[in-house]
Amino acid sequence: MAEIEANIIPPQRFEQWEYFENIRLNLLEIQQDYLLSQSRTNQNMSS
């Protein structure tokens, strides 16, 4: 993953770069929420 990111050339316009960065952060948040909900359901099943 890190290798792929290193090969990405930042767009010339900063707004565009910021736009993609916001999407990336949103995806990370969604991923974390998903993992949290998964761990909660696993705990509920085990108890």
C-alpha cells in the first residue's frame, strides 16, 4: 500500500489534492467504524 501511495503524483492544484485527501480520511474512518462494529458483534456472540 505504501509503495502505491509513493508513486502517486500530487495534482498541480492543491484543492484537488485536498479533495482526495478528504476522501482517504473518510474511508479510514469508515474502516475503523466497521472494525469496531465487527469486534462488538464478535464479543456479543462469544458471551
